[in-house]
Amino acid sequence: MKRNRIVINLDALRGPGGKKGSRGLGRLLLIIAAVLFLLVGAAAVGGYLWWRHYQGSPAYSLAVLADAAQRNDTATIDTILDTGKVTEGFVSQVRQLIPGLSSSASTTDWSKQLDSVMASNSEKLKQTVHDEMIKELQRLTEAAAGKPFVVVALAVPRFVEIKQENNTARATVNIKDEQLQLTMQSDSGHWRITGVQDDKLAKLIADAVAKTLSSSGTQLQDEVRKQLDKLKKVVK
């Protein structure tokens, strides 16, 4: 019986001059290389555009703040933390809480007395808030210590929920089973913290106000001290 044989014509695979399709293979490799180059280039351009957009977001400013806090870079912290407005916010919180606790003093007299104390010690209060905020930031952002900034920036959305409306943003920070409420405002292309809701710092403000009152003051001053003591217990 005659066997059937499979014959491969090697000449058909040869190009002009007897080369084994080298030109065709080279052309294919060039096409693959071009496609890969385009894909990598598109990914690089897309990543760059996203990063540029991210740099103008509240989350990026918080990443810069966390990184600066861990490096103890006070100058950078001060570009993001508006200590004056944050202090005003805490003073307002204390003023709103104290009159509601008072039963024997006139609310009007209360406000005048408290305003006088706060005004005469505004710089001291600002410094207290500034220093304590830095300590709090360093404690809350310990996980960022020694990390590359890019890693810190990409991790921020995992711990912070941000709701932005035009030039105002509300950020809820959830770290170490603690929650911190921040108000942020857009300022010349970057975001600054203008308000903080934190019970610990509210207590510090109450302490700072209480220490400015004379222990042998008037009946009204004694009443202020009494109500501040109640406030400090409330925000513990």
C-alpha cells in the first residue's frame, strides 16, 4: 500500500533572495512595538493629566498636610492650615455651648465677658490651636511616616470622605476609630482648612479661656469659670 506523505514547500516561506520571511517578521515586530508605544504613551499622558487634576483637589492638600506633619514641616502646614479662621471657629463653638449651660448669669453679660477674654488673648489662643493641631495631625497621620508622597496621596481617599460644592469642601476624616470634620476653602489654586470640629481641641480652648480668668475675680468671672468647667466635662 502506498503511504501518503505531507510535503512542506520551504521555498514558499522564503522571501526574495532566499531569506526566510525576515522582512515580514520584522514588519510584524515593528507594528507590535508601535502599538505598545502608543499604549504606554496614552497611559502616561492619561496618568499625567489625572495627577494634574488631582493636585487641584482637597484630597491632594490633605495629603500634603499629612506628609508635612510627619516631616515637622511647619511652613508647609501653615500654607494649608488657616489658624486664624480655625481658632475663630473654635471660639464660636465655645460661645455657643457656654450660654446654654448658664442658669444664673445674664446671657448678654456672658457674651460681653467672654468676648473680652477672647479678644485680649486672641494671639495666645491662635498659638494654642496651631500647636495642638500640629500634634493632633502628627498623631493621626503616623501611618504616613516614611512613606513616599505618591503613596500618601493615593491613600487619602481611603480615609477621607469629601463633599465639594464650588469653592467649599467638607471633609470627614476617619482614622484610628476617630472622626474629624474639616471645612476647606479653595484659595489661589489650592485648598486651605478654615474650620475644624474636634472635641479635644474644643476642650483645649475652654482650658485656655479658663486660665485667663482671675481666681479672685468678680461673681461673673466665677460664673464663667463654673460654666467652662461644665463645658470641659461635656467635651471629654
